[in-house]
Amino acid sequence: KGKKIIGGAGTTPDRFGKGAGTMLGKREQRERDREAGLVPFAAKLHGDLIREIHARVEEKGVSLNEVTADLIERGLKAK
């Protein structure tokens, strides 16, 4: 029990297969996003609008980024 407190309990095994426990660092993730042409975009929106967007995410089963991009694209094409 003392080893767990001190941190000598050992390593955590991969949970869902070899390498599943590896996560990208923030720098590596930013680099991948940049290579994919993605740019961070922050905006302040009303809570009601955010709830609607999250409802669409749940309904469609896709990521928040995909739903937001789709809504913006459709809004821009409508003008």
C-alpha cells in the first residue's frame, strides 16, 4: 500500500490493446490539426444556441466540430 502512495506501484497497462494508452501531447495535436488545415476558432454564443448545437451532436452522433462546421457552411451558402 505504501508503494501506491509513493508512486512505486508500477505502470498502468494498456486498456484496450497495445498503444491504446498513448495520448498525443497538445503540441502534436496542434501540429496534426494544422496539417489538416484546421484553425482554432473561439466565439461567445447564447446558451440556448449552444444547447441546440449539442442536441444536434447527440442526434447525429458526430463531433461538435463537424456539426459547427456544417452549420456555418450552410449559413454562409444561404446568403
